[in-house]
Amino acid sequence: MTDAILSDREGTTNGRELHMAMELSNSKWKLGFGDGGVRVREKNIPARDLDALGEAISRAKKKFKLAEEARVVSCYEAGRDGFWLHRYLESVGIESLVVDSASIEVSRRKRKKKTDRLDVKKLLRMLIRHHGGEKDVWSIVRVPSARDEDERRLHRERGRLKQESTAHINRIRSLLVTHGIQLSKLRDLPTRLEEIRLWDGSPLPGELKGELEREWERLEQVWRQLSEVEGKQKKRVKEKTTPKMEQVDQLMWLKSINVVTAWTLVMEFFGWRSFANRRQLGSLAGLTGTPFDSGEGDREQGISKAGNKRIRTLMIELAWRWLYFQPNSKLTLWYKQRFAHGSKRMRKVGIVALARKLLVDLWRYLEDGVVPEGAELKSRLVF
């Protein structure tokens, strides 16, 4: 990339800056340029062609009569391309914002136009408004470091492997059920294939048997990889060579929290994010309420479900376990008093409220060492 795109963050000689919005797709990138005025310059370049990106920025500066060292600010929507482009832009001196797609304002018309050209223009206008000082234009994504992002891989891979394992098991059971066969256990399936008989006493058809054997081989491969991933997690927690592993170890001392839960909480949430208050915590997990109060209408629409879906799902599961393993804790007693004797719907509402309160208590436990009131600690850790 040419040196022309290196920006001086202190500003330019004429006080103007180049704004750049990017609409990314798999085959091409659509760029929109502006200097804060009404004129807009558009350019298409091949996807991931950094030399073409540098050339487009250099030409845009000339078109808008900006100095070569003019400051450049850019934005693009968070998506499949991840954060590598943000890190690249920052490395060459371009200020980059990664925008939460769900926070971008849209037309409320029943039918609205949508093209890459319109999208990049909208992004460019919002970028100019944002740098003009307008607040709440959109939500900016907190970009993790390359190391923080890489450390998420293990537990996310484990989650996918668990899904694959379930899919293979369900497929095997379905194949057998379609022939009137139901097995309580599948562990010894390969040795039983010759013994299994259909309703009329005949053996399994040849092609069905072959498919079951191949499905079983794929399942065993998933199990091997799953065991390998879980072994890596347990080994690193035992060694405690990093602050994050110490946080995982600390969480595991609380009854109801195992290595999988503690690892996910730290790597997705507590290990690389800092929170100013409990509201930020609940908001990032999507566990905050969304009231509807307009005119005479006043109702609660449920939780926002924004933020980190993995943490939200995990905390609701953990809340149910907390009730069982921490029966004397303050949070459990609070839930039983308010929701335990209500309807099924009220118990579900209550468990979400408990999940949010529990998340806040775990944050305080990691930050200040304050054990949740009434909670019990384990006598020893079991991996």
C-alpha cells in the first residue's frame, strides 16, 4: 500500500479529513468517499485487494483536493470478514470503526430499496455525523486483540463439535427407527450390527449397514477431536500460566460452575472486557428489559437479546444449575420467594432475572473477590 494513505492523526493543514465507508462482499468491495460536504465519490475494488484500496484512497484525496497526509477515517459493518481489515487499517494509520449492523437505522416503509450503493452512502452519511459529534448514531463494536480473538477458538470449536456429535447420533437413531429398531445405547453399535434383526427376522440391508458404519466412523472422529479440545482446556486451567486461566480457576471454586462454563465466561466476557457498572454488564449480555411506553400503552417486551448470545444462553443454563447446587444462596432464596410458586411462564421470567443478577455477582466476585452471598465453595476442584 502506498505511503499516501498514511494519515497524520493530529489533523491536516486545512483541517479537512477524508471519510471512507466500505460495503464488503465476497467478490468486491464498494467504497464511498466524502469530505463532509455534499459530494460523494464511489469506487468498486476487488475484495481484499489492499493495493487497490490504497490507490482508491489516494485518488479520492486528489479529487477532494486534500493533502496527501490528510487524516482518513473509515467504517464498515461487522460481519464475515471479521476484524483483520480493522487491524490492517489501524496499522497504516487509518482510523477505523467496526459498526454493529443491527444498530444501523433503517426505513420503516413496508418495501424499502436495498443495494450496495445505497448502503455505502448511508454508512458514509452516518460516519460523517458520528465524527461531527452526533451521539447515538450507531453502536461501535469493541474489537478484541488478535490474541483475545484467538483464545476464543477452543470453546467455540467445542460447541460446534458437540452439535456435530448430536447430529450424528440423531442420524444413526433415525436410520434405525425407520426400520423399526430402537437402541437404548449406541456405544457398542459396530459390534451389534450383525446381530440386529428387522421385524421379520432378516438382517439389516447392506446399504443401510454401510451407511451406519460410515456415520459411526464420523461420530468417533468427532469424539476424538472433542476429547482433544477438552484435554487442552483442562491442562491450561491446571497450569494457570495466564491471568485468564486464574480467572477460570477462581470461577470453578463456586459450586455449579464447571470448567466449560468458567472458560466460556472468561474468554467471551470477563477476560478481555472492562465494565463500569452492572448496566453495561447486563446490556452486553442482552439481559436488559425493553419497555414499551407510548401514549396509553405501557408494557414490557422482554429482554433485548442483544450483545453476546453465547453468554446469554450460558447464563440462563447456569441460573437453573445455581438453584440446584446453591440452595442456600441469597439469589436462590430470592427466586424461590418471588417466582417458584408462580406459573410456568413466571418461572421462566424469573430465571432470566436470576441470570442477570448472577452475572453481576460473578463480575464482582472476579473483580473484588466478593463471594455471592450465601454461596458455597467446593472443597476441591474436579476436572
